[in-house]
Amino acid sequence: MYNAKRDGYGNGANLAVPSMGEIEGRITVLEVVAATSLSLLMKAGDKHAAQQALSAIRSAMRSKCEEIKLSPADADSAIAYAQELFDATLNNMENNVAQATRPLLTKRGGSAPLYSRVP
């Protein structure tokens, strides 16, 4: 939706249509916010909670797609995109857990940790 103050940069309707770069930037922001929010809300390894969240997201997406009158094909595409974002978030969470449990780095040729954790 157009917001003259935000989208027009004070120049009114002559800049009412954002550039592709601006659109890509906004989509990127939304993806990062969504992925970060999901990862903060879900505990790693809790598949039941993940399935409940995905179910709620699908339901909300269906409702929103109907509200804005998307065609069935476009609604399916939007929901598939939500699934991709959700899956990527889960994979990222699993990777972060795997990295956190990985042994500490060691110096070349030695077994002493390069960095040690202070309790």
C-alpha cells in the first residue's frame, strides 16, 4: 500500500511506485523479521510446536489471501513461499544448534583449544 510520507520521500505521487530494488529490500526485511521471529518463538527440536506454528501460518495465509482476493493459484504460490520460509528457518535453527554443540577449534597440529570458554 502506498504511503506518501514513506514511499514518496516528500515528493508526492511522482515517486508513488517503488523501484524493484526498494521492493526487494522490503521483501528481504520481511523475510528476516519473519525468520528471526519464528526462530525466537520456537524451541529447537520441538517438532510438535513447529507443526502447530506452520498450521497456524497456513490458516492465516489462506484467510489473508481470501481477504485480498488472490486467485487460487496465487494463493497456493504464497502459501508455498511461506512453507519455504518456514523450512529455511527450521534448517537454520538446526544448523545453529549443530554449530553450538561442535567441539572448540584447535590449533594446527595440536589438541589444545584455540579459544577456551570461561565458565
